[in-house]
Amino acid sequence: DIQMTQSPSSLSASVGDRVTITCQASQDISNYLNWYQQKPGKAPKLLIYDASNLETGVPSRFSGSGSGTDFTFTISSLQPEDIATYYCQQYDNLPHTFGQGTKLEIK
Amino acid sequence: QVQLQESGPGLVKPSQTLSLTCTVSGGSISSGSYYWSWIRQPAGKGLEWIGRIYTSGSTNYNPSLKSRVTISVDTSKNQFSLKLSSVTAADTAVYYCARDEITPPRRDAFDIWGQGTMVTVSS
């Protein structure tokens, strides 16, 4: 299985801050990576697909980049409603695998 | 607007079989453009993909669960189902059904999810 390692595991930031989360794959996955947001008690929500494409309806403050083994997810200006856990997911090989998650909190 | 809804027992005894159903509304499970997946999440932990099915009945399973998992589809009811046998406490989790697209863009992105259903394995 392809292992996905996210960092940090948790992050505290202030409203308006630029926030960056990284995801590293255990092997080259090209751009076959998605990002999800999960709020407490809710199902995950797709934010970014194919590493850098913004899902319809998702605010433009969210962005993604990277290819190969190293990927970045960025919130350009943190908003209170962005408090959630964020997951990366690779789909280069089955089984689909997810990162362990990054819990984002407001400072 | 396609929606997914999980249903099934919230409590299963150890060694028994967990059975869940996902009902698709607002669209056809037979559209041919999607896989239909099961994903689970133990409390406070990350996401684990269990497996998926295509409308034809073709399946893919996570090797870590393959010996215990069966996913099936009932196109007449617009539903797909999960069976997980010989359950233990380690199978206690929120179980989600989700849709993922077969072709680009958004290939293998889970774009629609059910709300999730909590299943506890306990005697």
C-alpha cells in the first residue's frame, strides 16, 4: 500500500493567517491526490482534486500543489469556519489510502 | 442532487457479520460513470477505504479486509451493500458510503458522501 504522511498532525493559527499542510507519499503518485475537509460529526468534503483543482463551490482561499511524492495544501487567509481536520488521499494505486489527518484549530 | 444514505444495525456482536446498505437518491446507481465505495473511520482516527463496486458488480477490496468483506449492488433498489464478517471491537467505526468518478476530471475523488452510520461491535 502507498503510505501517506501528513504534517503537522495538528496546527493552531489565527484568523487571517496563511496555513500550509504537507502530504508526502511513500512513492511517486504523479498528481493523483485529493484533499478533504472534515468537520466534527460530519462526512468529509472534497476540496481539491488532482492535486491542484478546486472543487466546484469551494472558496478560492483553498489551494493545492505538488506532484510526485510531495504535496501542499494551503489556506491563504484562515477563516473561523475552516476549523476542521484535513486529509489527503492518493488514488494512484489501490487500495486508496488517506493521510492521518491534520487538525486545524483557531489560536 | 445525488444523495447517499447509510442504514443498518448500530450494534453487532463479536464474531457476527456487519451488514449495511447505502441508498442512492437523486440519480441512478446504474449510470456507469461512478464507483460506489465504503469507507470507515474509528472514533478519533483517520479514514480507511474498505472497497468499491461498479454497477456491473465488479469489485475491488482493501487487501487488509478482503477476506472478510463483500460488497454487492442491487440496481433495482438503487442500493449497494457492505457485509463484513467475523467482526471484532477493532471494526467499531463510523461507516460511510461514497461515490467516486471513474473518469477524469475527479477520477477516484469521493465527491459525494453519506452522513455516516456508527457501528459498535460489542456483546
